[in-house]
Amino acid sequence: MQSSPPRAFSLFHRSRPRQRAQHYRRSEAIAGLLMASPWMIGFLVFVAGPMIYSLYLSMTRWDLFTPPQWIGLDNFTTLLTDDPTFFQALKITTIYAFIGVPLQVGLGLVLATLLNQKIRFLSLFRSIYYLPSVIGGISVAIMFRWIFGTQFGLINGMLSGLGIQGPSWLGDPSWVMVSFVLMSLWGSGASMLIYLGALQSIPTELYEAADVDGAGTLAKFFRITIPMMTPVIFFNMVMGIIHALQEFVLPFVMTSGGPADASLFLVLYLYRNAFQFFQMGYASAIAWLLFIYILLLTLLVVRSSSAWVYYEGSVRGR
Amino acid sequence: MQTVQPIRLPSTPAVRDWSALLKRAGIYAALLLGAVVVVIPFAWTVSTSLKTPQEVFTFPPRWIPDPVAWSNYPEALSSQPFGRWLLNTLLVVLVSTFGTVASCSMVAFAFARLRWPGRDICFLILLATMMLPDQVTIIPTFILFRELGWVNTFLPLIVPAFFARNAFYVFLLRQFFMTIPLDLDDAARLDGAGSFQVYLYMILPMSKPALAVTALMFAQFKWNEFLAPLIFLNNSEMYTVALGLRSFVGQEYGTDWHLMMAANIVFMIPLILIFFFAQKYFIQGVVITGVKG
């Protein structure tokens, strides 16, 4: 354990001495298996089984009512070569995740840095910024659907006060994704908590040494704060992107994917195929492509992380 | 007699230092601006929820409703079977939260404090399932519950919770259980306690904060849950509030924004209240795991 290279996830506690680890105490092993069994059953019935079944379904044509019909990889070839709507959904979702999440991370970092000064009302600010992540997607969708209204929406109302004619935020294909990204920024306060915790764990000696060398605020931010925070930033960025790729409620409630599929997120397209068109096989194929996409992305980011994520010598990152 | 001057460290902000003062003012201004941006949508929702239908559609928008239409609230709640939805939601949230806390804590105990063959591999799989998009399993799960005849019942929303389906909470509780010294278990075992007793009578009572974190975070998630109710509940009598809120969108005479906002407020109030009273638990949850739920 000690000699292994630092890893992003130092999750395994130090193993006990080897000779004991090899021979499980019988009663303890039985108890362990029994007590972990709810998860094991749940995993088999609600995760592993469905995944395998879903893989099978993705190679069939099935409308739920007549028996599934085996068609091999047809669903996948159609999706990848002959379904512009799928590519539209893929594009939209990717833009949302890869523009929205880094912006959220950036804003969260700025907020955390501001809150990390010795300021008053810290806990009040903290609560307010965290508030958007307490309420769920459905409430956010309802609130912002109203705020983004073209004629009577709050934003356009305020803009007209400045003499600007606001766009049709949710009704214009070229603005709708801007609206979604702006809305996602409204929730960036949540990750701020994590960054605040991470900031407070940066050793102050580093800043003191920098002060001695005459470093300015910005230099300290970019040369000390950011490098020391990279593991946390990295982890939250990956989780945030995975999360964003699965967005469903917001487009479902706010735009139903419109106008002209301009906000058709992948999961919304999946939902439509499965529960509106009853193309269970096709929808399963979309689900699997989404899964593969997330998997590849995670692997890619994790592998590239060594280039820019800084870990201290000790294994203490998250 | 000499007075001892307090030593000022160079980094302490001196009030007379104008640039430092300016900097602090800038920080407060930025924080305040951010806070206002966060609060505005809530304030606007409250404002709209108290307007008459005519006033909802005035331009430019007005902040203070005149007259204040308190009657929107009873009207919103009675225009839909809101009471029924609330009961449905409470039932689903309470039972599934209990299931999650019970199953996840027991499983986490097995992962954190017992040695059994295959444990580390199982834990890796568990971590992997945290990354797994739910959408990959939603179609087969739907088919499974449909075969069982569970569509339009609350069982699909409740039963998986009893099987630690939300691996995140197993992870959270395991991280917490690991911080309790193992010697305690050994001592209890010497006194004749079995593994389950150690879990039930020693670890659980010592872990109340972590259990509270789990219960609160899960209850919040469940209160807001949308996709699963949307798929499994199609009779409006069986809706949860989160799902029912959508019924206010696009009824025959367009969307009743004032009623919808009133309903949204009613839906959000428990979340906001719980958050403000139990903040430290939410924050602790973030701190234990380094992830927001």
C-alpha cells in the first residue's frame, strides 16, 4: 500500500497483516457475506441483470407487446450512421456538459476563494449559495421556465428596463442552450462547499513562503491554490460531466427538447424512444451508447489526469 | 510604565490600509451580488405566486403584488389532488429512506469492519455502480416491474431502497465507519457480541450523525425524484408531488403560472426548512465524501 503510486482514490484502508487476511475467521466471513447480501442481491437484480438484459434488448426490435425480434447490431448501425436526431442529441448534451461544467467549476472556485477570506456572515453566504442544490430539478425547471419567458419573463423584463430587447430564451434554437448553461451556473454554489473545504486544508506555510518571495495575490492563486486543488477540481469535474450528460428533467419540463430538437438531450431522446414510441430495443441501444460514452470519457480523463493533476507525495487525495 | 504594543503581522488587514479596505469591499460586493442572483428566482417565484392572473401578465414585471392574492395557495392545492400527492410522497420518502438507511448501513458495516472473501472486489464493483448512469438500467427495470405488476404502485420506488440500490450511501457510511477504532469491535467481541450485535448496538449508536446525513440526503433526493415516478406512476391519483407539479404546465387554458408557482413554493418549503435546520448534516455529507449527493 505504501509503495503503490498515489492514486485518485485512496479508498482502501491499510490491509491487515497478510497471514490474517488470507484466513478469514469463519464466523466473521459468514457474517460479512450475510450483511453485504442485500447489496449483492440488489446489484444482481437491479444492476447487473438489467444491464445484461438491456444489452440483449439493444440487439432486438421490440414494441413491448409483440415478442422481441433479434436484429443483431442494426440498432447501433442505424444510430451511428443514419440517425441525425441522435447526433443532434449527442452534440447538444456534449456541449452542455463540456461548457457548462467547467464554467460551474470555475465559478465554484471563485466563490470558495472569496469565502475563504476572513469575512463576516460566512455561514449565511454558504447557506444561500448551497440553496439551489437543495431544491430539485423539477422546481428549478418550473422557476426558470417562467423567468426565461419571452414576453413576460423576468429577465427580458429587466433587460427592457435597460432598453434591450431580450431574445426568446427558450424558444429560439440558437439561445436555448445558452439558457440551459446559464441556468446550470445558478447551481454552482454546491461544489463551492467542497472547494472551501479543500482550500482550508492547503498548508499556510506555502502562502507564507510565497509572501516572503514577494508573490502577488494572482500569482499565489495560480501557482499555489490551483495546483493544490487539482485533485478535488478534477474529481468534481468528472462527476459533474457524468451528471450533466444524464440531464433529463430540465429539458423535459422546460422545452420538451425543442425548439426543433435544439435542446434534445440524450436521455430525453432515450425516454421518447422508450416510453413514447415504444421502441425498447432502440432505446436500449441509446442507453448503451450513453454508457459507453461515459465510460470512455471517464477513462480518458482519468488517464490524462497525470498530466495536470498534482498529488502530494502522501496518499490523501480524494 | 511602558504599554505593550500588540504586534501586527504584515498579513493582518489594517483598517487604515486603503487598498486592503477596497479589496474587502470588493469581496463583499461580489459575494452579495452572487447571493442576490441566487435568491432572485426564489423571490420571483414567491412574488408570482401571490399575483392575480391579470397581474401575472403585466409588463414590465412588478415585484410587489397588488392586491396580494393569498387565495392562490388554497386554489392551487385544490385544483389538483395535491393532498393525495403529498401523502403519496410522504409514504414513498419515509419508507424508502428507512430502507436505505437500514440496508446501506448494514452493507457499509460489512465493507468497513468485517473481513470476508471477495470484499475488496465487491467494493470496487460498488464504486463502479456509483458511476453507472441509471438510464442504462431503467428500461429493463421498467420491464421487470411491469412483469411483476408493480406499475402504478409505489413498490418500484420503494423496494430497491431496501437493497442498497444507491451505492453512494454505502460509500458514505463506510467512509464514516472506518473512522471508528477497530479495537472497539474486538472488545465487544470479547464480551461475546456477534457481528450483528456489534453493528446494531455499538456502531449504529456511534454513527448517528452519519446516519442523519444519509437519511437527509436520501430523503431530499427522493422528494425531488422525477424520472422514476414519471415512468412507474401513470394514474394521477398515484403521483408524487414532484411529478404532479408538471400537471400545472399547459392545461387547456395555458399554464396557470400563479397557481404553478404557489404549488412550487409549497413543494420547496419542506426542503428549504429541513436544509436550514439541518445544514450541518448536509455540509458534513459533502465533507465526508468530497461529493455532493
